[in-house]
Amino acid sequence: MNVKIEGRRKIKAKINIPPDKSISHRSIMIGSLARGTTEVENFLFADDCISTIECFKKLGVEIETKNGKVIVKGKNYNLSAPEQQLYCGNSGTTTRLLLGILSTQEFEAILDGDNSLRKRPMKRVTQPLSQMGANFEFLEREDFLPIKVKGKNLLKPIDYILPVSSAQVKSALIFAALKAEGMSIIKEKPMSRNHTELMLKSAGANIKTSFEDKFYKIEVLPSSLEALKIKVPSDISSAAFFIVLALICEDSEVIVENCILNHTRTGIIDILKQMGADISIEDVQIQNGELVGTIVAKSSSLQGVSVDKDDIPRIIDEIPILAVAAAFADGKTIIDNASELRVKESDRIKTTIEMLKSFGAECYELENGLEIIGSKNKLKAGIVDSYNDHRIAMAGAVMACAVEGESTILNAECASVSFPNFYEILFEHSRKE
């Protein structure tokens, strides 16, 4: 599906942003491993999260939707051997966290995914899990799906420093460590998003977190989990597209309520504010151990910035839309030390640069990042190849709204991976000037 967008739009709206993808994934996983019945309100029914549900159903977990809630009947870590392969679709979170969970099970299982997921490296997860006693076999290509995994009932504890900060790798190790023979210690620098730790603590896991010599340190002891009642907040990674839309369009304002404000996720807000964005946070409260609140963003004159390397894990999913904001800013923006972008749904350094250039932006590919020279007066309508990457498609759509003329987003339907009704909301609330 290709989507055409007529530019020079403005927006003034309260936007209903989809539920948080990270928390939706983890609610199913932790609910499946807990004792008792977990209830999840405001679950994200997007492609990636549905992949997680389908995988756990194949592992013998009863999951149903009832009265608008997802009901998960936990198996207390006693999953069933699947009768067929576990297909993870496009979801790296489903795959990598499942590798950790399946490391605690004594049966064999095969994980596979779509063509994009088959290009994403998996040794970063399987190598430390192998040290804990799990066994993995790459069935076609070393380091890539499909993978056969066979775990152990009791794994060896691990003391491990992540080479690159990663919430997915960290979470996989934590899930495995909950069924190890003693304390595991996991460290990373800088700290990546910590939804797994927070939700597991709420479920009764024996997890302690601290900072030691600038490392974020997680100590995990063997634990059983108890069922939860979870209300999933709005996803700040999805909200970022409409926040930037308001900033770069004239006479615009966007309000996003009940949005997650976990400090490991608000790097996009902090950096946009450094750029001069008119963004305010209101009505802050705590839900399930997570900060949530209302974000208000208004049209702004932006300035280029250099992004600190320690902020990269806090904005890793938002870099394509941050790059759009940078194209409309005055001056130079440098985003570096972001090698992880190379192994996302697409090589997001290359595809973000290509997307910006399709609109006439001045930008340059760095070895591990991007350099963008603000050039809003030179920007024009373009044709964007999404490369079936949801964040490239949506970033391109936002940029298309702010330039003159009609732009086209190719293979735009991939937005459904995280934001099923993105275009519906975009066209409903943005208007041609």
C-alpha cells in the first residue's frame, strides 16, 4: 500500500496514541510465567504484540480477550513444548526475550520470523545464554533465525557486562536468571529501558537494581512470579511522531494523555527541549510502577544539537523522527554512537538518510550515526521507500505533512507493526493550510 500526503498541513488536536508496545509485550510474557491470572487493560493489538500472544499460545498458555481486557492464565514457568515452530513475525522483542524464557525449559523449540527479522543478529543473546547452560542451533545461517533452542530446568548464574546497552538482551538474561541456581549479575552502560525490571518487581521477582562505577547493575535471584493487573499507558515512541508533527508545522498543538514518562524513554522529550521545543508535561502520576502523564507540544523554532552518546539508548527507537525535527531546525545536528541502528527493522542509518534526502534535506551518513544540516527552506515533496520499517514510514509521513506538495510513502502499511491506525489519525487531525 502506498500513501499520498498533501503537505503544508497543521494540527490542533488531542491524540489518542496506541498503548505502549514494550509494556504490552512484557505483560503477556510475565503473565504467562506467573502463578494465577493476569489482566491487561489497554493492550496494544499491533502486529508485533500479536506475535507474542500467538507464540505463548503455542507454548500452552491460555490467553483470551474479555470485556476489552487480555486475560492470561499463567503457567508458573511450566510452559508446554510447541507442536510447531514459533513464528515471531517482525518482532525482535518477541524473539530475543523468548530466547531467554525458553532457556529455562527442557524441551526443544524453533523460532523463526519474516525476512526482516531473519537479518537481525541473535548471537548477542544466545552467547551469554549459552554460558548459563542453554543450547542453541542456527538452522540456516550463523547468528540468524531460524534458531532451535533447548533449555535447562536449572541454569547456571551469570555475571555479565553487556557489550552494547540493550533492553532486549538484558531482559532475556533476566528471564533466564529467574530460573538459575544462584544470583546473577547483569551490568550495562549506559542504562537502557527498564520496563522488564519494573514489571517483574511488581510481580514479586527478587531483583535489585543500583548504579556502580557508572554501570547500571541488576542482581537477580531465583524467583516465582505472581499475577498482575496491568493498565498499559500510551507509547511515547508512537507519540513522538505527532509531537514532532506539531513542532514543525505552523500554528499547531498536540496533546497526548496517559503517556509513559519512564526516564529511560523520555530522551526524545529532553533532546527536543534542548532544540528549543515548546513541550510541557502535566498531570504526572504512577501506574504499575511507571510514571505517566500528559504531554503538550506546540509549534516551535528549533536549533540543531549534538546528541550525547549516553542518551542514545533512551532515543534508539525515536532517531528517525528526531532526524525529521533536525531537518527543520537551524544549524547542524549530530547523532553518533548509534551502531544499534544498523540492525533494526532496516539499517536505520541508511534508510533515515535516504528518507531525508528524498525531501531535499542536507544530511550525511556517519559510520555509526547521522549528520543533518537544517534546511527547511530547501525541503520539498518526496517519495519515501519505507523498506518495510514502520518507523521510517511514519517519520516520512510526518515530514510529508510539513513540506510543500504531494509526497508518497511506499509500502506504508508497515506502520501497523506498532501503530495500526496511524494514517487514520494523521488524516483525521491534520488539515491542509
